[in-house]
Amino acid sequence: MEMKKIACAALVAAASMSAALAQAPASSPSSPPPLSDAAAALPVVGSLSGAIRDAEARMRSELKALGELFQRTVASQVKLIFNRLDDLEVDSRLAMLERKVDVFVKELDDLIEERVSHFTK
């Protein structure tokens, strides 16, 4: 929306400048009058062309900045996802190790109980 306002302002300024130049008397009496209305409109075309080029350059710059912002945002989101996946993998491995430790402790308790009962008989 901001670019539309800028482009509109540039077009209005170019049109008003061209209208003022078209109505102003020639400053040099030696210059011949324009041959046609098309020749009189050349300043308008040049002004519009410059305004359009400037607006296009600003739009390209803003699009580039938006693209870079998008890339940074996506990259940070991907990093967060991979970090979360890494956390989930670590949590999963810790849970698996806890289960193995529980099994080992139970087997160790059973073995100790068996040995103790063997010596107490």
C-alpha cells in the first residue's frame, strides 16, 4: 500500500510539473515551437518514465528485504524444529536407557536375592 501511495505521488508530481512546463512561455525566443502535441508531451513521458523506474527500484529493494527476512525467519523456524527433534530424540533415548536400567536393576535384585537365599539355606 505504501508503494502505491509513493507511485501515485510521483505520478501527480510529474503530471503537474509537465502541465506547468507546457503552459509556461518559452524562455528562449530562438527555440522553435514544438512541431506537434507529441513533442510537447515528451517531458511528461520522461517524468513518468523516471517516476516508474524509481518506484520499481524501491519495490525491488523492498522485495529483496522481505525475501531476506523470510529466509531468516524460515531458517530460524527450521533450526527450532531440528532442535526440538533433537530434544525429542534425546528424551526418547533417555527413556530407553531408563527402561534398560530398570530391567538391569530388577535382574540384579533377583540375582542378589537368589544368592542370598542360596547362602541362607
